[in-house]
Amino acid sequence: MGKKLLEKASLVIAPRRPLLASTTATTRDTGTKPKTAIGAMAQFTDRQSAAIQEASRLKEQLREFEGSLPAKRLDPQKVVRSKWANRHELSFVDAEFEALKADILAQGGTVQPIKVRPLNDGSDRYEVIFGHRRHQACLELGLPVLALVEELDDTSLFVEMDRENRQRKDLRPYEVGLMYAKALDHGLFPSARKLAEAVGIDLSQLGKSLALARLPTDVLEAFASPLELQYRWVSDLVGAIQKDPERVLAVAKELQAHSPKLPAADIFKRLTEEGGTVPPPSSPKREEQLDGKAGQKGKLSYNARKRSIRIDLENIEPARFAEAKAMIAKFLA
């Protein structure tokens, strides 16, 4: 009986050596030829057990990479900024950006990858999802940029871009506001509430960001850079503009001409303090009478507080309506 078992065991195909060095392997697997059928079967079982353990370990390691994207080096010339880009142009000229460039140059390229999506326009170009400053640095240095590539729609791209930048905490309030305003203006989200829900921020915080982005141009240009604006200034700036827009805009224009520009905190104080440094117009309203040929008359009324002009014309032939409309359209343009 033992002799027959030995002959059958010799027909089993098994590894000639252990598949891996393991401290858990049984001591019965000594590499010597077993003398009995029971020994041969025991050796085979030990080797099979070791192989199963190794396969299980490899599967566990592979699970760590499930859903991950491979990184590849791209020519930065073939990568374009996103239409939802949240970086202001001044973010690429400050000291922090120069330090980032120096670090990337010292390492011979980016270590932390950016994320892009294929443009799918028949070219081999990509659009940045996040990592605009790292991409710009590689573009200026002439170095390849390490990138993760993933297909995303506009909404998913926007949400990922916002989440990544808020985690890094290096976006300025004005840049955040511009990004949110652009998303709403282009109809990416149907409402501010839906936008706040998608990116996971409080609706009041979204309101502050949008208010910064939509400040009058004259107010923004009073600062050396809009990137200096802070969230805690929003309510006071908006309140001052709503209360007396003519005074705030007049002060802002005065501050624009100041050279060098005052510190941001001083500009904020000048714009929001009562009375200001520039007196309001002596008369908020102004009227001008105009006399034309053949009994034609006109009156212009200007309301400085409301920044409005009213035009009244008398004895105007219907055929001249188009002419008057064209003149006003040209003036507004």
C-alpha cells in the first residue's frame, strides 16, 4: 500500500523549491526527497500553502492601488489652463511663485503631480484640473510636468479643482471669488445654493467670496493687488458702497493715483471710514436745457447719487428716432 501511494505522489507536479522565503514555512520542507508517500504529500501541501499565502499578500498590495491613476511626464506646452482657472495673473509673479520655481528646478521637475484631462478635440493636448502654478513653473523652466490624467466633465473638474486648492490653503479670497463667480455666470451650477452644496462650503462663505469678486473695478484698482483683499473686509466694503457709492468711488480713484500704493489695510480704512477724504459733489443733481432748430428742445438731467442721465427731447420727427438711438448706443459703448 505504501509503495503504491509513493508512486502516485511522484506524479503530482509541484514546485521544485519554495516560492518565497517565509518564516512561516513548515520545517518539513527541507529540500530533500521524501522517503514516504505521506512525506511527499506533506511537502506538496506545505509548498501550496506558501504559494497561497504569497498570492494573498500580493492581492492585498494591489488593493492599495485600486482606483489610482498612473502618473506620466508631459510636455507643458501641450497642457493648457482650464477655462475655470482660479489663479490670478499676479499669482505667477510673486515671491512664492519664484520660490516654487526654484524648488522645481533644483529637483529637475515636479515631484508632486498635477492633474489634467484630455481635451478630446482631436489634438494630443490636455487641460489642467489642478496644479496651475506647478504647470506654469514647468512651462517657464522648460521642464516636463508630472501629471495624472483622468476624463472628467466640467462640473467634476470644477469640484476637484476647488477641493484640492482649499486643502492646500494657498488660494487668495479674491481668486476663490472669481472662480465661483465664473462658475455661476457660465451656468455651471443653477444657483449659488447648488454650488455651495457641490463644493461643500457654507452659503454665507460663498456669498463673501462672490462679493469680493464683484466689487467695482475702481475699488479693486485702489489696492496694489486684489489678492490683498480679505474676507473680513467684505461686509464693511459692501456696506460703504451701498450707503454712499459716489464717495467710495471718488476715494478709490484718488487712491489709484497714489504712488507708491498705500498698504492694503490703510486703503480699506480710507474706503470705509465715514466722510472720507474726498468731498461729495456740491449738488447731487444737475440739469441742462438745449434748444434746437425748428422748435426742437432738449433737457438733460444728471443724478450724481444714482449715476443716471435722463434725456427729454421735444418736437423730434419720428424718422430721427433711429438716429438718436444710434448716438446713445455709441456713447454707451
